[in-house]
Amino acid sequence: EAGVAQSPRYKIIEKRQSVAFWCNPISGHATLYWYQQILGQGPKLLIQFQNNGVVDDSQLPKDRFSAERLKGVDSTLKIQPAKLEDSAVYLCASSTNEKLFFGSGTQLSVL
Amino acid sequence: GDSVTQMEGPVTLSEEAFLTINCTYTATGYPSLFWYVQYPGEGLQLLLKATKADDKGSNKGFEATYRKETTSFHLEKGSVQVSDSAVYFCALSDGTGNQFYFGTGTSLTVIP
């Protein structure tokens, strides 16, 4: 069974630039999550989708972050414009039967 | 709201030592409890889970027991190996299976 795919693996940008991350969840998983993991901290939920609808985006900084899952499968997370404090690993996960499956993440460095 | 608190790290142990990583939780309903592990350069993987009070989750020699009376889910292993070096995250889901809350992680280094 293929796992959760994410790309790119690494991204380095300057502050005020834009960046986008892509996620392909495990086939058949209706629920998809984007987490932000700052160095030394646990994953923090940014947004949760159920199929193509948003279940929870209460912690998403909506002035600069956006996410979509138009066809209920792949998802993209965008940051525009990026700030220094956005440097983190962005994890995508999908779930079934109360089990979370994570991708390897995208490590973002904002200079 | 629901939350998880786990012991601060980093933890350094010699090979074959006994490991305990403490985790306590706060929840309003009937959560399920998890331990996730993150090996260097990899994503988080489910290590073990327990879905109700007194359940014991186990995997790869690791164990954790869901203690409702002490709201705890401590991770233990009787004899650690170098390959166990990783960051361990305690987590809970809110019972619906949709919302997950993570602790801050505990880094474990096992030296030969």
C-alpha cells in the first residue's frame, strides 16, 4: 500500500515570497490533515478536510495560509507571503479507523 | 480543551537500559491514546494505541497502559536498543477519531 506522498521534500525561500506544498493521501482516506511542526515541538493542526470540505481550520493563519482539496483527493497548502516564523516542517496526514498516517513532510526554511 | 503533556527531553540511555517516557492527558470525553515515533529524517509513525481504560498497547517491545484514574499513558520498554533512538510523541484523539492532539515530543538517544 502506497503511503502519504508529499512534495517538495525541502524548500528554501526568502521572506515575503510565496510557497506551495502538495500532498497525495492514501487511496480511500477521506480525512486529510495539514500539520505544522516547529523544531522541538509537536505537530500543530493547521487544517482538516473531510473529502473536499473543511472540518477545522481554526488554527490556520488565514491572512497568509490557504489550503484546498478540490476533488477530495490531493491537497495543496500555500503560504503567501511567508514570514521567518513559518520555518517548520509541514506534515500531511490522512486517516482511517482512528489511525493517522503521515507523509515525510516538507521542510521549509524562510530566510 | 483536550491536550497532552509529556515529559521533557532529551533522554539519553545506554543500550539495554529501561525506558519510561511519561505522558498525561486532559480530555472531556473518552479519548483514544497513541504513541507515535519519528525516526531521523522520517515522518511520524504509529507505534501503539489504546482505545479504552485499562487497555495496553504494545509494539516492538514498547508498552503503554491507558490509566483513566491517573489520566496517564506512559511509554515503557524493558531493554532499549540503539535503533530505538528517535523522537516519541504522545497523542490523543477525541473519541470521534477525527481530532488528534500531540504532545511536544521526547527525544531519545540510546548509546552503545
